[in-house]
Amino acid sequence: MTAASPARFASPEVRAGLYYLSFYVPAAVQTLLLPIWLDAQGIGEEQIGLIAAVPIAVMIVLNLLVGRIADKASDWRNVIVVASLIAAVASLGLAMVDSFWGILLIVSLCAIPMMATEPVIDAATMRMTRRRGSDFARVRIWGTVGFVAMSALAGWIYGWAGIAIFVPLFIATCLLRGGVALLLPRFRAPDGEAVAPVNIDAATTMRQVLRPWFVLALAGGAVLQASHMLLMSFGALLWVRAGVPESMLGILWSVAPVFELLVIFYFARIARRFSARHLLLFACICGVVRWTGMPLASELWQFAVLQSLHMATFALGYMGMVSFVANWTSEDIAAQAQSFYVVLKQVASVLALIAFGPLVAAMGMDSYYVAAGVAGLGGAMIVISLAMKKTK
């Protein structure tokens, strides 16, 4: 090992990448297995939708406050570490509850701190990598690596041990994330170090963020992500009912983030050729195609092809939005601006979750046609934003 290797391993980018790796591991376990575990506990579709929606509804109120606290703190790291440790401790309670209200409370206590953290870690890492001349996508990609690996592993463990494995597996991954958070670097520039200049039209106050063309772009991206709520909350359950073997759930689920990896890895090249909002528009179009195809699929390979479109509907949508916010806002409001987008996304997601629960009970797989309409609405908002303000 060369002398440079330890320093490279200890670099801010590597430590942030390790946190991203751990950040999405509990999410992979929860997304794949929580609906099935809840169903085994005798909890119906409407209640499953509520368990997914309540934490998001709470964060609608808290997100901007958390973003403001993070921007005012000496470093964004402080908020991220505290939130990760709260979620780790809260996860232990899942081993002690079995009723709807108890499960709702514990899942909310685990989810809310991490929902608050996600826009902060994105904003902090984006600013840190731009300041240091590194690539945000090469750091963020480790979150998807963790999600892919854990999805496949959780599916295999579930097929071997049954749904009883969900609770210990979820707790273990939450504790892991809390421990890795302690290794995070400082993200802000050291005192006296100049911060790279921003776009001259960039918003420097939250009032400027409320410009109609800007809000429409944020809302379009938020609506697109809300269309994923059907898959995120009921995907595995609907696949099982459609005849997908339980042993294939983890593999089928991991197809999406595998293709997501491709987009994130090459995003810097893609972003040099297309504006952030054009990428968001393309993601919305792919969302219409993906969700329309779900009720029509009958073979495993067909579901896999539709899952591959995740590279556009999520990866391009997510990376495009983080870039859009960073391009058009200053560092002074970095976390707040990203949190404002997350608030819009959460409002749209809560409405989608509340609607999708009864829709799944009544329509089953045909509920995806509604999700396709939601993605189309997001695309229309992006088109209007582009008409109001040209890209640079």
C-alpha cells in the first residue's frame, strides 16, 4: 500500500460515499420487505398506505425548518449525524410492537429523521464536490450500489428465512448507518477559503426561489417522483399477486437500481449535453411509458424491462433536480432550497399514497394507469417552466 492510499481513503469524497452506501441500505430492506411484513401482520392496503404516508406528511411541516437549521449550523454534518443516530435508536422499537399504531409510530420515528437528512446530504455533498473540483455523481453512486446489493441480499434472505427476517435485518442496517455517519467529513469550505461563484441569476434568498418558472420545475420533478409511490409501497405485493415467484422479488427489484447506476456514473457527461430541465422532461416521458406498461406485463422479463426505465424515471429525475437546484441557488440557501423541493415532493407523495391505497384495493395492477397520468402531469409542468424561462 502506498503512502497516498490511506489519505485517499480518508478523503471527504470517500467518507461521504461510505455514508451514501449505508444511507440507502435500510431503505432497500424496507422498500422490498415492509409491505409483505405488514400484510403478514394482518394490516390492510389502506393502512399500509397510511404507514408510508404519515412520515412524509410530518416532514412537510419540518423539512424547511431542518434545512434552515442545517444552513445556519457551523457545518451541515451536524444535522446529518444527529438524524442518523436518532433513526438508529428508534429502529430498536420495531422488535417491540405488533399493532398498527405501534408500527406506525416506530416506522415514522425511523423515517422522519432520514427524510430530513436526504436533502441536506445531497446539498452538502454537491457543494463540497463542486468546491473541490470532484464529481458529485461519483460520490452519490455509492448510495445506489448499497441499495442494489441490499435489495438482492434481502430478497435472497427472505426466500431462505421467510418474512420474520425483516425486523432484525432492518434494525441491523439502521445501526450500521448511524455508525457510519460518525465518519462524515466537514462539508463547508474552511474559513478563509473562497467559494466558487454561482450563476448570476441564481437565487440568494428563499423569496427568489418562489419565482413561477422555478417552482413549476420543482413541482414537475416532485410529481414525477410521487408517481413512484405506487411501486415503492405496493410493488412487491402486487408482483406476488401477479404471479412473480417470491425468490425472484429481490432480483427483479434490483434491476431498477442497477440501471440507475449507469445514469449516475455517466451523469457528468450527460449534463454537459442537456439542461437539467430537459433531462427532467425526458424522465417524465419515460415515467408514462413505464407505468403504462406495468398492468400489461405478464412475463418476468417484461417486468424487468420496465424496471430498467428506472434509470430515467428516478436517476435522471433525481440527478437532474439536484443539479437544477444547485445551478440556480447560492450556497447560503443550499439546504433550504433542496428541502423546499423535498417538501413539494412530499406533498405530492402523501396525496399519491393516500390515493393509491384505495386504488390498489379496488383496481390492483390497473392502478399503474393512474401513476402514468401523474408522471404526464409532471412533464406538462416542466414544459411550461421551459416556456417561461429558457435554459442556459
